[in-house]
Amino acid sequence: MITGAWKGKINKQKVEIKIIQNRDSLTGSSYYYESANNYRRYSIKGYFDPNTNAAVWWDDQLIEEKSGKMSVSIPGKVPLLSRADFNCPGDGKMMLDGKAAKKEDDRDPRGDVHLDKTDVPLFEDEWDYVIDNYTVGANDPDIIDSISKFSERPPLMDKPIAVAAEEQTRTINTPEPEKKTEKPKIQTESPKVTQAPVVKIPEPTIEQKFITRKKVLTKEIPITGDSIELRFYDNAEIDGDSISLFLNDQLIFQHIRLTGNAYIIKLAVSDLKETNELIMVAENLGSIPPNTSYMVAVMGDKRYDARLESTEGSSAMIRLKKL
């Protein structure tokens, strides 16, 4: 029951904590905030105290901070360790109450902890998927461990090791806004009809698709020289296939629209590890599933090709190995 989003105050600071139980340990994220545009975000780690059964967690790594134009400072400057007891007073309300101390010295008290469980978190992140689906499979330790590793790095590389150049012109099509239709007036004498609310399931992010889908090794390519050039084409009829590419668990390119022209990526061999995993994740399946692409790898006078196939359950993997 501790898995979820908790909102309240720690050391008189407004805070939102997303706690995920993973076997006997706790993970997730903490947001110390003054507003949605002024906050610090930490990854958290923790456990259950076997002597008191209290939940113990601490701010592990600072992974994001943001301040508004009128902000003097960003809250959450001092990482904290919190120790709280779980209680449920009734009426569906759940609370965590306890004390906070400095992360480096838990003997240095820093104030009270009071958090209430909420179904409407202020901040959105990768843990929302686990919280929403925890009881239907997302409590798998492998999924939680993968998201935990991913959450401690930026979703996009600030300085990608590759420079992409297209032999095609990409356009971004924004959907037209929905036309508002005037609701028909209901006669006062007509009986009222109560409809069940429609629950909209959010579309998984590309990171969630990467984590939850099976990786299928398609080909191993030896790499030599100074650079490797990768060319991606639609393998069959041009039907709107779109892909993202992950290199060693890091998202490097997304929204790659496959056509008859090559989408070209160049990787510096010196920036690569001895063994590297390049994974193609389907963003959609086009009009003719599955999502298939034809990849050509060029290194000097050497050339390798592979047919990559991705579905809603699997992603294609190419292993690049230095000789």
C-alpha cells in the first residue's frame, strides 16, 4: 500500500514523493517545490526498518532542478532522510507521519514529515506508469530496476555522440484541434441518463516501450576504423513507420520516419564501448504491421545489412562489437 504518490510537507517544505516498493526496498523520486515551475527533484532509495516497520527513505541523487523567472531560490537544497509510520485513519485516507534529518547525519533533526496519499500527482514522470499498473504486472522487479536506472539519467543526450543527417525532408504534422459541437438541450421532462465515466489509459512513453518490450538480437556487426555509418530505410511499402533508437540503454534519436530515402547516423568508434547494443523501438506499426526497417552499416569499404522488425511486444537489437 505504500506504493503511490504522496503529497504534503517535509521540514516545512512542500513535497511530493513517488514511492515504489521493490521487494524489501523502496525507490522512486522526491520533488521539493514551491510551484510546478520551481522545484528540485531527487531519486530516492529506502527500506522498511525491521525493528519498527517504519518506512525509511532518503534523497539519493539530484537529477533535476527548475526555477521560475520570479523565484529567489529553489526548495530542497539540503538532501534529507525521512523516517515515517504508515497509518490509515479511515475513509480511504492514508498517511505517512514521522521525522526528517540530514541525509549525511540522521542525528541532525530537520523537522516533521506529514504526507497524504494522492491519486492526482502534481509532477509527471516515468514512475507514473509503475504506480498506475503496479497491481497488473508493473511490480516486476526487472521493470522497476530498469526504470530506476533510466530515471537517473536525462531522457535525451545533451551532447549526442552521433550527428544525424537526413537525405529527406521531415515535417511535423500537428493534429487539427477538435471542433467543439454544441451539446443538445435536454428537455426538463426527459429522464436523466447517467453514463459510466470513460477511463482513458495514457499512451506509454517511448522509454516505457523500450523498458517493457523484449529485446531480440538480430545481428552482430564487428566495428573497426574511426566511424560507422548507419542507414535506415523502410523495408517494404512506405506506410508511415516511425522508430526511436537506443544505444546502450540511452535514447539517442526519436521520431525517425522511415521512407525510401536513407536516414543516416554516424557514430564515432572512439566513443563506443567494446560491446554495444543498438536497439530499434517501434513508435508505431504503420498501416501495415509490423514495423520493419532495412539497415545498412558502412565502415570504410565494408558493408553489412540487416532487416529489423519491431512490434508492440519486441524490439530489434544490433550488437556492435569492436575487433
